Amino acid sequence: MASDTGSILPLHARNLTVSFADRAALRSISFQLQSGTLTGIIGPNGAGKSTLLPAQRGR
């Protein structure tokens, strides 16, 4: 996302919870990514990595 000045704004989430039906896939996730940095999402299978990315588009 770009601001009026053309700079890239950071991505952040506070207390993000993603649920499918009555089951929480992610619970109370908070983070902030700074502009101009490279960030990776790592973790074991089933940890919620793929669930996190589309959840950020919802807002």
C-alpha cells in the first residue's frame, strides 16, 4: 500500500484470529513488518503459514 507521498507503508496485525467454522486456525497473532525489509514465514506443517497470508487481505 502506498501513501500520498509514494512511500510504502508497513504491514501490521494486532490480535488477529482466523477461524474456520468453530475451530481457530490462528489465535491472537500480532506482528509488524517494516518497509524495505525481506521477511520469511517459517514453521512446521500445519502451523498456519498459508492461513496467515490471505487473512491479511480481508481488511
